[in-house]
Amino acid sequence: MISVLIASTPVRGHVTPLLAVAEALVAAGDRVRFLTGARYRDDVLATGAEFLPLPPEADYDDRDMDAAFPGRRGLTGPAGIRYDMIEIFLKPVPAQLRALRAAIGAEPTDAVLAESMFGAAAVLSGVPRAERPLVVNLGIVPLAMKHPDVAPFGLGITPLRGPIGRLRNAVLTATAERGVFAPVQRYADQLARTETGRGLDRFFLDWPAGADLLVQFTVPEFEYVRRGLPDTVHFVGPVSRARASSSELPSWWPELTAGRPVVHVTQGTVANSEWTLVEPTVRALAGEDVLVVVSTGGRPVDELPRDLPSNVRAASFLPYERLLPLTHVMVTNGGYGGVHYALEHDVPVVVAGRTEDKAEVSARVAWSGAGIDLRTDRPAPSKIARAVRTALEDASYRARAAEIGAAIRRSPGPSAVHEIVTRALAPARAGGPSPN
């Protein structure tokens, strides 16, 4: 048994994947505590883990970020990015660290497992290993590790081979770190000095590269090739897998096997306050010989636009383990989990997402050959229709999705975390040096 402390910012898209990790560790017999926002208490307790609340200074309601952080209203581009990095992810760090230190001091803690935007983990990883638990980054977004073979994370730029590509990457990286993010880096470095007496030894967004372990929740087939990755990086497959559901099926379910290609469209369970992808998709495919299946991600179906085309069927939630084997193409805004669900079932994707990490997910869809990146989060119906037709008619997309799907089905997922962490802890428990 090991004792682990999981830490997440109080944001639904960050917390939910870590719940699956907590559940797997509890199932392995580990002592698991979970530090996050108060509104996720019941979700954490349902995994069997102990819930630890973030201090009020580090907690907020992610359902309305503009209300929680009114200063971000109207900010776009680099100014908006800088605001979010400092106000949402860095200013809570002192309170986060206080909670981490209290939890670590309360009982023996072998490892701290944190998602990439939990800023206190970035600061903690810079403390000498002898003075802290093992620090593990849980990669619930595409791998953000800086490397000469890839462009800076967040731009959604696919790799370019050879010296020209590496030169491009170097220029873009320097521009990002010394330009766009320079004020944020200075803030993060000063914060680290204040809290630990040590400045950051790397770019703050690249802190996962300095973690003792990096557990990436995808398969290598869906991640850019980086030469010479350190052996601290472990690909374990997606955190979420389609599970058997007892949900009642809608009355129109038999139509899925009536012969028409099935196109599933979803905006996930978070970014669905407006139908910026669902509405243009159903309009785009109104004249096509396909059955369009909409999942509202929990919102009532009657909140969908009125007068939906006759080939559209909708439900609040749908059982993916039953829907996706019948789906020919999935149209999505690029959530990491949703895209992996589709690929797990060999379904090619048409993706339209540019916010949060979605530009990076979308770029990997195009790079891997498993689908089409529309390179916008507000696509025109004509563009959607053309992409869906291409994905349906060109067998290479489904073939590539199937290759990635086979790799996903072979991968262990969250159940691998226990063994990876236990193995890393073994030398120290035996009295030898801890691995890097």
C-alpha cells in the first residue's frame, strides 16, 4: 500500500479525470486523499478517497469563471492568457501550498499526484527530493513537455520535420517564453522564491518535465514523436474508458441500425452553454443521407434550437459503449476525453475547438490521420458538411482511428498508476537512492 495525495484545481475538466485515478488507486488498496474545491466533495467521496478542501483563497466556482474573476471580462489574445495564468492558476499557489504542506504534515505521504495546472506542484517539484514526497504529473491534457521537435504548447501547430522545423520551434518557443509569457514567468519565479527560497529552474508551464514522474493519459500513436524522451514519462492510455451503462435508451434507438450512416455530434459536458458546434452541424447535415445524433451533455433536450431537421435525434446523455460502435463519424469540440472515447471505438473525428487545450487536441487529430481539424471553434455549416463527407468517404480516416483504437484497448489506463508510483518509490523504501 502507498499513501498518495491527489491535487487538482477546482475545475470540472481537471477534476473529473483525476476521479478515475483516485478510484483505481483505492481499488489497488492505497491510501488516497484528494485535495480540490468544495463543490467536488461528493464526487471525491464516491471514489472511496478522503476529501480535503482547498482553502477559500484557492477555491472558486468554475461554472462562471467571469463572475469568479471579473477582471478577465473583455480580455482576449495574449492579455487574456496572461490574466488567466496569473489570476486563476498562480495567485492561488500560496494557499495551495499551505494545504499541501498541512496534508503532508498530517500523515506520511509517499507521493503527490497533480494535474498540470495545479501551480503548487510546479513549485513543490523544485524542492530537493529529500525534502518532499515524490511529485507525479498526471497528463490529462496533451503532452506539454518542451522539446526541440515540437512547437510551444497551446498554439495547435503540428510538427515540421528536419532542421527547418526545429528552427521554427526554437523561434516560436523563444517568442512565447520571452515575449507573451515573460511577465507570467517573472511572477511565477518570484512566487517560488517567496514560498521555497528557490526560483524556478525551467519555464513554469514546462514543470511536468521536472516532475519525478509524468503519467500521460494517451497512447504514443496519438502523441507527437519527441526524440529521447526521459524514462520518467509513461504512456498508459486514456483515463476514461467507455463503461457499461444502465441508462434507458431513447425510443428512436433502433434507427441507428436502419442503414443510414450515423454522425454523432457533441460539445461535451462543460463547453455547452451555447450550441456553437451542435447547431451548425445539424444545419450542415440537414440535406445529407445520414442520421445525426446529438448528445447535449446533460442539458435538457428542449434547450436545443427549435425546428431541428428531420434527420436529427437527440438525448441529454447517451451510453457511449453502445452508441460509438454504431457511429461512423463523431463531430466534437475537441475534449481530450471525448476524442479518446471515439478513437477507442475506431471512430474518426471531425474536430472544431480552439479554447483551453482543444487546439492541441485538434492538431493531434489531424497529425495522427484519425480525423479532420476545422481549425476554428465556430465553423461554418458548409465547412462541417465537407469535412463529414470526407471522413465518411475516405477510408483512411477510419483505418487510422482503428490503429489508435487498438492501441488504446491494449493500454492499462489509470490502473497503471499504482504500479508506476510503487516502482519509483521502491529504492527509497529499500534505503537506496530515489530514481529521477
